Amino acid sequence: MRHPATIACMAICAIFIAIAALGPLILPQDPLAQSFISRLKPPSAAHWFGTDRYGRDVFARVLLGTRWSLLLGLAAPLIAGVFGTLIGAAAGFYGGWFDRIAGRLADLLMAFPSLLLGILLAAALGPGFGNLIAAVSFAFLPRFIRVARAATLSVREQLYIEAAFAVGERPIRIVLRHVLPNIAGPMIVVATLWIATAIRIEATLSFIGLGVQPPQPSWGNIIRDGLTNILGSPWPVLTTGLTLTLCVLAFNIVGDAIRDAIDPDYRE
């Protein structure tokens, strides 16, 4: 909180979250309404971001598309974080065959970049927002498994874990009471840092037709539609691209600040 850039980015993130939460309540116009007379208009008082080739208000479409982008940006790291933390903690704590299988599976999946793995899974599952969340969550899963396993291996060597074993606590109780609370910090940091990546991947998959399907607006498909007339009217691409850049940058900076605050190595 000592850095003005962090405070500014937190305010920007709060604005985007408020836009996503309020959704249709704050739309200046119908984002699906078409008008042949108003097509390809530049930014004006009536249309802040201009209009697209169908005469739809781009500003209203960007506002509504914020809901899809942030929903996936928050849901995918959360789902991957929950399952990845449980799998990684179990692998690091119990070891044995489960640790070997989980470790090799995580190594195999991490050989693919998250975007490429998301594209492969989204193409296999088919278009649709539910399938998109499942694909991106699975693409993030190995990163959380690796971090949770490493943190659990460190915690497992602490004296309070040995004391818990000595007094006869069951392993599952030790994991729930002692291991998971002590690895929560690194997992929160990882989840926060991956929010921006999830937003970017959602825009990419929607751009190539594997995400949110028209006529519902998403930042990715708004940019794709705008490319067909980019020379005559670049405003849909420019305004939506700048919005996406601002959102990703703000969440990245906030994630870095949370990492610096929680992780003692970075704080030093």
C-alpha cells in the first residue's frame, strides 16, 4: 500500500469487478441492438467507443463482456487452486505411489504452455462458457499441484507436525489442521497471479471461436469482429484491446503486490 501504482491498480480492479457484478444494470444501451444507420461510427457522446459493423454500441458490449472475462478470470484459478492444493498437499504429505503419479502427471501437463493446453481442451470439449472454464481450470491445475506439493514437503518437516504425530493425531486431521492453513499463503499468491493469465486466455479462446459465442459479447469476439473492418473503423479493436490490456496489467500488479506482502522471501 506504500506504492501509488498498487493503490491505483487496486481501484481499477475494483471498478472492473463492480462492472462485472452490476452487468446489465449499468449498460448505456442495448449491446445486442443493431442499427444499419449507426454502423462503423467513430467515438462520440452517443457511442463512447464507437459502433461495430452491425451498428451495435461497442462500449455497452465491452461492459457486458467484462462479466464473462472476470467470471472466468476468478473461477478458473479458484477451481484449479482448490483441486490442485488438495492433490498437491496429499502427494507431498503421504508420498509413495500417489506422489509419483501426481508428480509425473503434473510434469507431463506442464510440458504444454497453459494457452496451448487450454486450446486443446477447449477444442475437445467444444465451444461454450462452461467448457471454457473446465478447460482453463484443468490447464492451470499442474501449476497448483507443484506449488502445493513443494510447500507441503517443507511444512511436513516442521516440529509441530512431528508433535502432532507423537500425540496420535490422524494424518487427515494433521493435513486439515496444520498443513493446509500453513500452505494457504503461497496458494493465494499463485491464484492471484494467474487471474490475469486466465483473463488473457479467455480473450484468446473467444477470439478463435472456442469461448463465449456470439451474439453474446466477449472481449475476444469483439476484437475478432472488429478486425474485418479495421482499416475503415479501428475503434472496436483499439478500445477493446486497451480495456483488456488495462485489466490484465492491473491484476498483474495487484498480484505482484500480494506476493510481496505474503511471501517473506520477496518482502525482504
